[in-house]
Amino acid sequence: MTAVRVAAALGLATAALGLAVPAAAAATGAPVTRQGTQGQSLTVSRADGLDPNGEQVTVTGEGFDEEKGVYVAFCVVPPVGQPPSPCGGGVDTSGASGASHWVSSDPPEYGRSLAKPYSPGGRFSVTLTVSGTIGEDVDCTVAECAVVTRADHTRSSDRSQDVLVPVSFAPGGASASTAPAAATAAHEQPDGDGPGLALAAGGGAAAAAAVGAVLVLSRRRRRGTADA
């Protein structure tokens, strides 16, 4: 009976894994849009079942206040009222990494060759590189992460430009080295006179639970302690 029950449990867990992957894959082609508190909208071309090893998405905005610059980045979802952070990209003064973008029609003098101006109607479109980790510390297959806009460093306390589109990843791929909570506690807020985002740095829950069940039953079977 022990062998039969273990085999049955393994079969159910495998079925759960088989169902989880197509469900995520089926959703990957659908753009996702979220609305901000000021009527602006943020759209991500793909937000579900992304490759944790890295994937490019197109991020478009509409209706943003053209008098306020924003960062477009991939960040940990913060507590309500807090700025999205930590974020990928670090202090990217060249704009070449693809991990974050600065959109502003009236940046400080030093940012005129770096910031991308809004199109009429508070619009923008950028390509963002998204992966399952942010820096060396945050695992976005465990922590809740999102493609976001937030006010740039000239208005760092302004939350009116915060819009978040949560992102999930397909199972598998590299993971960060430590727990996301520790990284979040250590994050640094962008501020001061220069541009940049703080550098630190979910899907697949059903698959993870199924794998856990298989491992537990396998250990019991090896020890001969599974229920009869």
C-alpha cells in the first residue's frame, strides 16, 4: 500500500506540474495594462510566464504628466504608500543597460542627452529587460516584482506617478542568493542631484508545491515511514 500511495501522489504532483506550465505559457502573449491614480496608464507587452533568465518587454505609457519625469524600471512591489524599490538597473548614466529608463521632457541640464522626452499626450514607449532576479539579492520568482513607473529623483517623494504592472515567471532558471526581505531592508532610495535607481535586485506556486510534495514523499519512502 505504501508504494501504491506514493506512486499515486507522484502522479498527481506530476499532473499539477503539467497543468501549471501550459497555463502560464498561454498567458504570455497578452499585454497587461494598469491605471494610475492620476488617470495615466501603463502597458507591458508580456507580463506572465516570462523567462527567468531574462526577457525583453515593451513598456508603453499614456496620460502621464509631462511636467514630471519618471523612471521606468523593474522593481520589488513595495508596501502601500512606499516607492517601488529596490529596482534593477542601478545608476545607469549611459542608458545602455536596458534595465531602466528615464522619461522626462524637462530634465536638469545634465540629463538632456540621457532622458527620453514624452510624446504628446504624456506618452512613451521603451524596451525593458526583465529577469527573475534583481541584483544579487532579490529572487523575483519568490518576491512580488513589477514593471513600474515612479517619479524621478527630482521629485522622489511624489507618489502620484507610481503605476505597477506585476510580473510572473515560468518555473526554472537561476535564483538570487538570499531572501528578498533582507534585500528590501537594505535598499537605497534614489535622491540627490544625480539620476539613477537603487540597485538590489510570482508565479509558479502550484508547480513549486507539487515538487515539494514529491520530495517529502520520496524521503518518507526511503526511510520507510510513509503511511500504510
